[in-house]
Amino acid sequence: MKQTPVKRSSQKSTISDFDEPTPKNSPENVDFDIVRYFNDGKSHKKLLVFASNERKQCYEYVFVKTPLSYYGCNKCFAQKKVIKIKTETHEDGSRTFDFDTDKHICEPIEYLPENYQSLIIDSSNFKFEKRPVKGKIHPLLIIFASDDKNMCYKFGFDTCHNMFFCYECKKQYRNFTARFIQYEEKTAIEVNRLEHICKPQKYIP
């Protein structure tokens, strides 16, 4: 019982010195996407790993929530074979993927991009900042909502769950979250499968 507050205090100290995360996958050059799709009117999330650089075929992975959560190949599951992509969430709000998996026993499926919506935001559409709040420096994630970067959504950092959250959506009881990942060998943002219910704000540097 006595160790819990000590750990939280240490974590808050780390957050005060928070720099932009630079997560690294293993290996780093795997071509993948994290996507949202709809089934019976409900949104779901999948991880796609492409079988070639042309992105004509892919393997679909679904998220399996266990004490050691992972993404599992959908078609291999159907054949009672577990092919795992392990994930690790870090204290700075980033997530890394271990793509070093066993060999599939299924065949890749045809990739139809019109069936999916990517949940990954590239580096040109977000900005990491540090801003003072009540005398302490805190990380702030800005995700731009317009090409001219005049409008944006602001994300604070949740130290309990190690993730970023949209301030304005949270005020309306929606948990719209974001994490730093590595995508196409660059730092990017992965958002969850929900949509904003708040309106973007004017970006003031």
C-alpha cells in the first residue's frame, strides 16, 4: 500500500520532463496500417499487415484483450493457429509492435481500401508541445483539423493510463484517445476507433 504513492510521484516527475516519444517497432520496416471498419453499424478496429509493397493483399489482425494483449491473425484463428503481433505500451504514451511472428497457415486476403478508414495520423498533421499548467510543465499533443493548420484538437496526457486524450471530448464524456507509434519508419499518431464529438479549436502557437 505504501509503494503506490511513491510510484505515482515518480511517474509525475517523469512526465514533467516529457519529450516527444520516438517509438521503434521490431522490425521497423513492416508495411502495416491500423484501420477502422464498420459491421452492423458498429465501428471496430483491425491491424493490417501487407503481404507486398504493392498493397494488393494483406493479413487481418484483430485485437485480443488479455493480461498480455496482442493482435491475432483472423484467418489463422479460424484454423486454430495463433499468430501474434505483440504490443507494448510505454510510460510516455507510445506503443510499439513486435512483428516477428510465426509463419501464417492462411493465405492473405485481397486489400480493398474502400472498406477501411486509417486511424494513423502522419507527422505533418500533429505537433508535440510542452506548456506550463499550474506551475508545472506538461505535454500537449496538437492534432490539426485543417490543411492550413489553423484549427486543431488538443490532447492532454493521462498519467494513469499512459495515453493522450482529447480535452473537449472528455468534457462531453467521450474517451477519444491517441498514442505515439512508429509508422513507415517515422513517428506517427494512432487514434482509437471513436470520432470526435467536440468541435476543433483555433490553433494558437
